[in-house]
Amino acid sequence: MKKTLSILALSILPALSLAAGNHTGGHAAPEHGMPGHDMSTMTKAASPVGQPGDSAKVTRTIELTMDDSMRFTPSDIQVKAGETVRFFIKNKGKIAHEMVIGSIAKLKAHAAQMQKMPGMQHAEPNMITLGPGKRGGLVWQFDQAGTVDFACLIPGHMEAGMVGKVKVS
């Protein structure tokens, strides 16, 4: 009986390790399509949503707060194309919130994934998750004119209106 259990345990270990994904939360990064999740596609080429910024090239800091009313303040931000911005973010709420930069289509797709895996954790350059009362920063370069979206993708938050826009001129 012990030998059978040992063989069974050894035979399922490879499957369990594949199911675990490659970062906390158990999902494989390239499936997201979110900027920063597939590091092999991270280049300096212009992107409609921008790219991680160089902190030495920050032109200004924008203070942003998140709270339990499911809002970002401010929720509408103006920047210039090519500008590198440091977002200084504070969670004023009593629950965790996050800021994720991307296109609205990809944000919605990622939010749907997070509905299925609510414990998902992130450590990507276009996102920051902050616990209650915590502060943090995110540096982002906005490559081209247009609108870049941001949202909190914790299940239910985006759906409750926790979204914002960066207008790049």
C-alpha cells in the first residue's frame, strides 16, 4: 500500500508543478497579454500604452489615491507624449487596491482572469498592489498620443468603477 501511494505521489508531482504557473496566484504570465507580463516582448519600441520608465528620466510626480469608494483620485490625468511620470500612490482604504496600466480591452480581460483566481498576486512594472494605508510608486513612460487606461483589477473593483484615464497629448 505504501509503495502504491509513493508511486502515485511521484506520478502526479510533474502535473502539479505545471499547474502552479510561474508566479504567485498560479497563472502563466504570457497568457495575460498585459504589458510587463511577458518579459520577452518588453522592448523600447513605442507602445500605445507606453512602457516602464527610467526613474532617472522622471519629469514629474503625480500623486494618486485609491480608496474603498472604488475610486482613484485623480481619475483623469494629462501627460505629454514621451513624458516619464512617477506615480506616487496611496491606498487610503481599509482593503487592498491596485493600479494597473494598460488598454481597456486588456484590463477587462485580466480582470476576468482575476475573477477566476482572486488570490492572484502581481510583481510587474505596469502594476502596483497596495494594502490598506500603504504607499508605493510606479514609473511609466507614455510613448505616444492617445488615451491610456488604468484600473484596479481586484475582483469587483473595476466593475464598481475603479478606473481612470491618462490622456497623452
